[in-house]
Amino acid sequence: MSPAPSLTRAWWFALLLGVPAVLFGRPDLLVLAVPFVVHVAWAWARRPAPVDEPVTGPRTAALAEGDAALLTVRTGHPGAFTAVQFDGGRRMDFHPAHGTAVSADGEVVVAATPDRWGRYRLAPPVVAVTDASGAWRDVVEGDEVVLTVRPDVQRLQGGTGVTRPVGISGIHRSRDRGDGTDLADIREFVPGDRLKRINWRVSSRTGSLHVNSMFVERDTDVLIVVDTLTEYSSGLREASTSLDQIARALTAITAHYVAFGDRVAIHDLGGRIRSLRGGSGPRQAQAVLSALALTDRGGQEERTFRRVPHVGGGTLVFFLSPLLDAPVRDELVRVRQLGGEVVGVDTLPEELGRTAGIKDYRPDTFLGEAWVLRRLERDDALARMQELGIPVTPWRGPGSLASVLRAMEAARSAPRIA
């Protein structure tokens, strides 16, 4: 350990009082110097060993949203006065407050509670160790701590957006045409059609050969496209950001459809959340939660736009995005043109870009007015999408998509004219 300021002061007082007392025969100065000399001698005689790198545990922890991680720092100096300072940023709550704790037994415990889902890296804590006499002190750093937080899961309310006949795996049949037993429609015969598919009743009535077209016997494909290119926030800590809205919608939609046995795939336009191939069942739902828990919530580095590579015809696509950027809106339209049945989910925070929020910004920056104009421009683009037949609904909880999904389910169940 290094000398503390108290030991340095005692050394100088002993020197300044003791030397004149000896040189000039001043017993009064000698009496004043004796306590400082004794303190310095006792401190040097009991000088503790240097503080090795303190142990911080656990170094990694997996939590559910709202849970706290108990972080313990051990210095290996029982009886020493230990002070610890953690810095977790504005998204972390600590107990004791501000991540500062003290202990007299060489072991300090701090409770850290992330206020959001995702992965958090806590910088190495600053650890100050002082011996019992206050004469020796060391300041060192502990270990970095990584916390992964799984988001809460809600279930969608309302319909499913697909019809109900049973397929091979899920209870929703595929929209692809091919070999199967579920009738899709009746169409005219073309060379290459199987003779066993000829519908003789319709053929005799129309005077030309007609065949039955079938749905492929497999479950429905659900693709969830998420836009994590930029995280938008109103600036209020307790308010949800656009990324929080995406996570809520993503977990709710996934839990809803894997419960029916349908295959769910994830594609992230920004690459912040790990993309997942199509899968079904509890394992796929857990994979989505793990991908979100490993999402780094820190940093705003520039991200590369990753287009959706392929969409099968009839795939049910949920497009989760704030829809502020023109390339993202163009991608939504492109996915629809590829044959996907697209539902746009608006994840822009409700309070962002509203006229009532202009007063929350500094008047000389005009940021409030800029956000209002940007939201108006975006809303105009969304209205044009609605005219193209692409439904876009804001995410306001698990009941947000109920009306859209019921309308899609009714449309897909309606009889079709060949």
C-alpha cells in the first residue's frame, strides 16, 4: 500500500517538531513531536501488504427484466476500510445509491438493477482500501461485469391474421400451392397438371377441363422484420424508446405464433439483434429472448442497412420500425412486392414529435419544431402506404394488432372466385 495523506502529514509534523527540539534543546517541542513519531513508527511497523486486484463477482449474470444483480467486491484485506464506486450509466439503478458502498471487513456488496432489457457492460469499479490506522491506502480497479437482461413477454390479443385449418406442424396452413389435401381454388387445366386433380363436376359444367389447386401441407411462415438502425427516445428515462417498443412487439408476436406451432423467423435491418432462421416451439421463443438479452444497449455507432434477402409467397410479415427513414419505408413496400402479407408496426414513441412536447426542448434549438415536421412527413408517407393496401398500426401494447389481424383473418377466409 501507499502512504495515506494522514501518514504524510504525521511524518512532516514529526520532522518539523523533532529536529528543532533536538538541535535547540526544546523539551516542549519534543513533547509535541512524540505522538507523531509514535504514529509514524507504528504505521511503518504494521505496514500491510499491497492490495492485489480485487475480485468482483459474479462477472456475468443473466437476469429477468426488473431483477437485481448482487455484485460483491472482495479485496483480501479483512478489517480494512473498503469503499467501492460502480458506474453503470443512466440506465442502471444501484443500492446503495449511485453505486457507492463502504465496508469495514474487506467485502462490499452492491445491488445493480438495469431499467431495461439487453446487455450491459459495467466498467471496472474503483476500489479504495484503507488500513485500520488510516495510514496506508491503495486505489485499484475491480473486474468488468456483464449483465444480460431478458425482456418481459406478453401475448398478443385478437386474431392471428391467418386461417385455421390444421397443417402438418402448426394449426395454420401454408399459403403455398402444391401437393396437399386442403383445397386452395379451382383453375383451368394446363399441361403438366396431374390427372387425378381434375375436377370432373366443374369440367362438365363449364365444358373445359378444370383441376383442383391445393395448399402445401405444412405450417404457416411468419417473418418478423425489425429496424434497429437508430434508437429514438423522448429523452425521459421512464419513457420507452423505439427499441423498447420493438422488443415488446417482437416477444409478443413470437410467443403468440409459436404457441400455434407456426414457424417464426427474425431479420434485423440494423444487425443489432441477431437474426434467426425459421423455427417453432418453445425453443424458438427462447432463442428470441436470448437474442434480445445479448443486444448491446450502449453506443450509437453507425449501422449497415441489411435488406430482407427473400420472402416466400404468402409469408405473414410483421415489419417493426419507427418508419422515419425513407429507405426503411421503401424496404417495407419491397417486401410486400415480393409476395409477403405485410403488417407494419409503428414503434415510434407516442410522445415524440407532438406539438405538446415542443416546450420540453430549448427554445433556441428548434428541435421540438423539427421533430413535429419530421413526424408529419412520416405520417403522410404512412397514409400513402395505407392507400397501397399495407396496414400500419402503432404499437401500444399487446392489443394493438387485434383489429388488423382479425381483418386479415377474415379476408383470407373469404371464398375466392376461380
